[in-house]
Amino acid sequence: MSRGRGSSGRGGGGNRPVSSRPVGNRAAGSRAGGSSPTGSTPGGASKGARQVAVRVKTARKRTHSSTLWLQRQLNDPYVTEARRQGYRSRAAFKIIQLDEKFDFFRDAKRIVDLGAAPGGWSQVAADRVPGAKIVALDILPMDEISGVEVLLQDFLADEAPERLKAALGGPADLVLSDMAPPTTGHTKTDHLRIIAMCEMALHFAEEVLAPGGTFVCKVFQGGTEGELLNRMKHHFTSVKHAKPPASRADSAELYVVASGFRGAGPAPE
Ligand SMILES: C[S@@+](CC[C@H](N)C(=O)[O-])C[C@H]1O[C@@H](n2cnc3c(N)ncnc32)[C@H](O)[C@@H]1O
């Protein structure tokens, strides 16, 4: 890490329809203004009860693993539902479900979305808190979203924090990070890399969050440990891990939700 940053639902209705709000930020072809589908558990995906409906034939140029990936995509109810509701990614349902549990969008006036592309989380943020200042950052280009300022930027680069702060124009109420470094296939290495990324996102959150603010970050199974967890507990009144139903059961992905930021202060010993 080049920058050397540090050491380290609203209302709680679990199955509340999510698309009763305007869908102005969602793709054409979505059922804008249509009936309100349930976004939280389309097709009961979380229960793993759904049978594979579409089988993909192997093709000469396709590897076995990409055939399996394609088959999984075609049979994933969250993929179908994201397309139907006009979300750019199935990941949108993860943040919807986390918000249903932790209610962090309520009253958020400045929001940062790290690792935002293709934009599902930012779409949800823009829908949930219209008028909020939302700054999305990704190393990959992403299409514009109304009400969201998009920065094409490597978060690990030295200039990233200052660019984000300038775009925000004041302390943030919510810092989201769904950033994931490219996987190596080596579980331990991947775990360490994502924890390092979470550490940097946390350090940034400590710099920009207003007292009472919330930090949501992707980690891997095993959650945040040791120094990182201690640091979070020191700076936030509540630190919880959660795996939203939209997060694939066979994925080690997990989210940490740290709320009640105590305000910038010295790091723990
Ligand atoms: C799982 S995707 C995010 C999906 C997004 N939350 C959504 O709802 O559409 C992870 C993102 O992290 C981004 N990412 C990984 N490393 C990054 C870095 N160093 N700086 C900025 N973005 C990064 C990737 O480009 C990728 O778009």
C-alpha cells in the first residue's frame, strides 16, 4: 500500500418492497413505475431451494468454469430481478438488504461509495436519499447516475482521499466500500488483500466521517480480525458482521457494518 494509511431499512421491514420509489436512475427497459416487486429475496435465492432451470451447453471456446458461471448467472434470481428493476448489478440487493437490517441510509446527507462500478449501490443510494451528495469511486469507468458524482480513480493512489474529500464538500455520514481486489485463487492471499483494502477504506472513513456516521465494508469470511476489529471497536459504538441473503452462499464474502462513529481521535494502542 503506497499511502501508508494507518496501521492497520428503514423501518426494519425485512420483505418491504423496494421499488416503490422512483426508478429514474435505472436502465431503460426496467419496469419503471411498475408494481413493487420484493427486492430482498427474489425467488427465495437465499434458501438455495431453486432448481437449475437453464443448462448451458459447452462451447468449444468456453472453458468449463465459464460455462458454469454462465449457467449460474442465467439461473440466479437476483440477476433476473436486478435486470427487471433496472439495477446495474445484483449487488444492489446486498446493500438494500443491509440497509433493511441496519438502516444507515436514513438521514445520510453525504455518502461515499468506494468500488462503485457498475453502479448498483450508487443507484440504491440515489433512490433512497434523493438530494444527498453521493460520490462514487472506481478504478473502472462507469456510466453516469443522476445525483451521483463519479470519480474514475484508483483508491490506492495517493491522491484518492483528497479528490474524494473535495468532491464531498464536507463530512460524510456514510462510507460504503464494496471494493474487492482481483482474486488470485489463493484463499489466504485473497483474504489478506481484501483486509488490507478494508483497512485503507477504514482509515479514510475515520478521516471523513461525521460523528455518528456509519462505515460498511466488504470483508471475507472470518470477518475482520485482530487489529482491524479493535480499531473499529475503538472508533465506533457498534461493529457487526452480516451476510445478506443476496451474497452467494458459496462465497466467502461478508460485510462489516460499523456505526456510531465516535469522531476522529487517536488510533488505539
Ligand atoms: C464487487 S464490485 C462492486 C459492485 C458495486 N458495489 C455495485 O453495486 O455495482 C468491486 C469493485 O471494486 C473495484 N475496485 C477494486 N480495486 C479498486 C481500487 N484499487 N480502486 C477503486 N476501485 C477498485 C472494482 O473495479 C470493482 O468495480
